[in-house]
Amino acid sequence: MRETFLGRTGLRVKRLGFGGIPIQRVTEEEAIEVVRRCHELGIDYYDTARGYTVSEERIGKALEGVRDDVVLATKSGRRTSEELLDELDVSLRNLRTDWIDVYQLHNVSSMEAWEQVKGPGGALEALLQARDDGKIWHLGITSHDPAILTEIVRESIFETVMIPYNYLTLKPEEALLPLCQEMNVGTISMKPFGGGVFSNANTALKFVLGEERVDIAIPGMMSVAEVEENVGVASGGLELSEAELELIEGDKEELGSQFCRACGYCQPCPQGIPITFLLRAEGQFLKRMGWRPGTEERFEDAIQRAEICLECGECEGRCPYHLPIRQLLKETSASLGRLVDERRALT
Ligand code: SF4
Ligand code: SF4
């Protein structure tokens, strides 16, 4: 598999890393099997977060005994020094280690949040202290907004950035990736598969790995088959065929930029509306899984729940992609309702 240096951290890692979100959704036994298969096949960068429920614990269990062979990266969304130190200790225990190779500030979504982090009593104080104490070796930051990261990178504090990058999320190419290259900051692509909406995962991964200014891609993986497939792509040629270029164009046309990436930041909705499920029901759920027993009822239930939307807009304020969620919920509900009616007429 291809390797690279992760910016000025000096860490030499495979360009395919492991994204730790989906192993929350399988059993512990399955999760451990997936992580161990990654290690067997040479993946050496493992990304997780304090916010991913059991993910750290599972990775810690799976990689105990091979700690020195791997790079562990985790993150905290806490903004004060005290809170961050508490979370760091939990992460160290969960990951069964005395140090975190790359510790990241999670989802810094505004300059106000950044000002809080670096102000008196802010999380940055704790990060620097923990680095002096040897609990953290390198500092990273993550955000869904490349403009914010571009500003923060200029302050020369962080050695890595993590950002969504894929063929429908190209904004990082404008300023962030060139700046990171100039400043030798490591770049990590999250959501290489656009949250699972793209037509072909292999093509999407090739696209991301084909961008040399991206050091690592960290697709989420929850089965051994997915691990093997991704390792195959990361070990093979990256040139996109004519057919793959056409497929990318097709996705661009169909999805535009207004599609849900399943990041979940819009939740919780005060009315309990399953926003992510509704926005992805047709393009992702139905396209991949087809109609199954109970699908019609599940759609109808979600449509009914969307009817009690208060139009408060809280979800939109939190969506890092600035999606017009209220409008999209209306359109999606109408379209799903039509699909259910058509299905019922046929069966
Ligand atoms: S606008 Fe509707 S969907 Fe969004 S948070 Fe408010 S109630 Fe929930
Ligand atoms: S609507 Fe926006 S915030 Fe919510 S899951 Fe989709 S992309 Fe994320």
C-alpha cells in the first residue's frame, strides 16, 4: 500500500487509514475482527473520537499488543481545559495506551469556537500541557469548514487537519490544501465516500487518493469485506478510467452539492424528526437496500414525524453544509410519499 509522511509530524503512515465511526454499529466481536484485519493488511492509522461511543474502546481492545506498530488518533469536542483533560484521560484508558499519537480538536465550526479554545482556560492550554507531559505527541484539528481551517492553520499550532474531501466536496482544493502543503501540515480526508451516497466506493476512494495533497483518506469500515476492498484500491493504480469519470459526472449531476453527508450534527431535533434518515431514504437507503419488508411503514412513520416540524431552523444552524433542511424535508417527504403509493399500487 502507498505510504506517506503525515506532514511535519514525521509519522510515516499508509495513505489508507481507518475511520472509527461505523464500528459503533456492529457487535464488539465484529468490530475487533474488522480492526485486526486492517492491521493484518497493513493499515497503520486509526482514527476515532471520544464522541464515537464505544469506538475507542473497541479499537483499544483490538490493537492491544501491537500498539507500537500503529498510529492512534482521537479527538475531543470539549472547549475548556478542564473538560478536555478529563476526556483525554478517558481516551487513554479506552485505547489502552500511555500516549495518543495525534490528538485533535473535534469539529471547530466557527472562529468564535476557536477564540474560546485558545482563550484563558480554553482547551488549547490543556493540549499544550498534555503534549509537554508526553500524553499527546502531535496536535491536530478537524472541521467541516475549510475556510476556518485555513485561518487556523496559519497560526502554526496544528500539525494535522482533517476535513471532508471527495469529488463533490472540493472546496479544500482552493486554499486549504495548498496552504497545508506550503506549511507541511498533514491532511486527512474524512468522508471520502460522501457519507455513503456515491455510486461506487472504489471510484470515490481512487479519486481522493489520487489527490497527492491529501495525505490520508480514512473511510469508515465495518466489515472485513470492506477492509479488503479498500486495501485493494489503495494498493492498485489510481488513474480513473473513462467509465469512472463518467460515473463521477453522473453523481455530480444527480447529487449537486445539496446532499446529506450523514454527519449527524443537525441533531437533536426538538421534535425528534429523523432528519438524516429522511434526507437519505431515497438516494441512499432505497438505492442500496431496495424495498424490504417494513420499508413502506418505516417511510410512512418518518414522513408523519416530519409533519410536526416547528420550522425552528435549529438543525440548519448546525448543518456544516448549510443545507436548507426544512425545505429538503418537505421535498423528500413528498417524494417518499409518492414512492410508497406507487409501490403499494404494484403489490
Ligand atoms: S426546523 Fe424542524 S427539523 Fe429542524 S430542528 Fe426545527 S423542528 Fe427539527
Ligand atoms: S442534514 Fe446536514 S448536519 Fe444533518 S446529517 Fe445531513 S449533512 Fe449532517
